[in-house]
Amino acid sequence: AVALELAEGELLAEATRRFPASEALWCKRLRAAIDAREDVGRLCEAHALPAARHGRGVWDLWLSWAEREMSADDVRAKYVAAFAMTSQLTSEHAELKAHVQVRFVDWAWSLGVDTFRAACHTVQRHAFPTPGFFRRCLELEPEAKQRTTLHEFACRVSEEDKGPWLAYLRFLVGERRLEAAAAVFWRASKALPSDADREAFDAMYQELLRQK
């Protein structure tokens, strides 16, 4: 049984050398390394992630391992390193960038609201925040003042996108802050790139006001 286990490990190592971009093979090898309590961090950072950087499963195994095995400060450092690595990916992998950012705030939320808010600031400082990141932060944030700040950041990051502006207006109208909503609507109208976008946005805003 021991010989078979060793052979399986050698075969896995050889398979990842031959097919270095295979997410499935790396995930299998990493799970085996975790079970054997090997140096998973080094295996991921030196080999798996450079070879299969588009593999969401590889990122999840690495970050889950770090969350289980490391201190909170060290986990934060791993996420900051992950932001640096994913920032080099092309726009077609935006979902992976968002996934890593959302993982970070979900992990931070499990440690308390103060840690969660610190994590939100970390993403804004060390990564290009994605719309998915802002959506998740807004789902979790319990205080209206903090949500206002998050909406402001989301609109600044994607000022030509109707989505963040509309989400901000929906929040303000729901809070019955109509004067603030009118000011945000005016800013959005200036930022949106075309007459067609502005007309569609105006119709959406008027519908929000009718529903209040």
C-alpha cells in the first residue's frame, strides 16, 4: 500500500510536469500534498500557480490551505500576493479576479466586521476592485454610512457603467435620501458615455422614483 501511494505521488508529479496547465491534475496533486501534510504553500507558489494561473480550483486549494494553516496576518499577506498575481491576468479572466477578491472579504467577514472593513480597504489599495467585489461588500456591510462609501468607490471605479450608479440610486431612494439621489443622478448623467446610455438611465431612475 505504501509503495502504491508513493507511485501515485510520483505519477502525479510526472503528470503535472508533462501537462503543466492542467487544473485537474494540479488539484489532484495539491489535495494529495495536503493529505500528506507537505509544503503546500511552496508547491502552489513555485509550481502550481505559475503553471495553471487560470485554474480557479488551484487558487481555492491554495487559499483554503492558507486560511486553515496560517495566522490571520499571514493569510492577509497571501491574499495581497494573490491580488498581485491575478492583476497580471487579461480581462477575459475578470471572473477569477473577482472570485479571489470576494473570497478575501468572505474570509475577513468570518472574523468580524472590523476585519471585514479592513479587508475592503486592502482590496482598494492593493488590487483593482471588480464590480463583483463591490457587490459582495455591499451585501455584507450592515451600516448605511459605510454602504454609502462603498457605493461612492464603486461608481468611481466604473463611472461609465450604469450598473453601479443604478445600485447607488436604488440604495439612496430606499433610504428616502431623495436629495442625495438627485445629486448622484446628475453626476451619473455627466459620466455616462452616450446619449443612449443617459436616456436609458433616466428611464430606470424615474422607475425607481415611482416605486419608492
